[in-house]
Amino acid sequence: MQTKLLSFLILSFISVAQADDFKTITGKEYNDATVTRIEPDGIVLTNKAGIAKIYFTELPKDVQQRFGYDPQRAANYSAQQSAGLDQVRKEQVEASRREAEATQKGKSISSRTTNSTERASRAPKPLRGTAETGRRITSPYR
């Protein structure tokens, strides 16, 4: 039994490490691609173009069988991933809401102090001229 398991693991790693060509059922091709990760709902490939995840539903039946695709496991995995993403999104929305509230509170405190400063700056300023300084105002643009 251990020999079979060891053989299976060795063959799995060998097949993952080899570069291969993949073609989806829609005709998209991934040439000279290396499988870097096998997930219950698809495979992650790397090639010259970059990194891509191809879902098993996009691959031919022989490729699905080669990588051990199980539709029920894939559906459960996708549901877990989706639930995790939903939780992260909720946390981000909550953090943004808290940040906006903190910013709004900061603005209201700042606006109260700014309003009193603005009132003082809006007071009429005395004119400077002959009456105050005793000098005559001259313009260089005469």
C-alpha cells in the first residue's frame, strides 16, 4: 500500500513539473505551460505569458480525468472560496465606513475651529495710507 502511495506521489510531482500544452474547449491555447498548482476546481499554469488559472469545466474530459477532477469537490471548494471572498469584502466595506466616519469627525472638529478663525479674518482691515502712516501712497505704475 505504501509503495502505491509513494509511486502515485512521485508520478504526480513529475506530471506537475513537466511543461505541456493545454487547449480549452473554447479553443484558447496555453503552450509550453507548467502546472504549478492543482486545485479542486482547476489548475494553475505558468508560461511565458504569465500565470493563469483554468477551471476544469473549461478543459476537455481527458485533462479533467488526468488531474482527478470531481465536480462535487469543485463545487464545495468554489463555495468556500466565494464565502471567504465575501467575508473579506464585508471587512473592507466596514473598514472604509469606519475610516469615513473618523474623517468626517475630524472635519467637523476642524471646521469648528476654522469657522472661528474665518470670522476673525473676515473682519474689515484698516486701510494703510496717509492717515495711518503719514506717508502718501504712490504707485509705480503712474
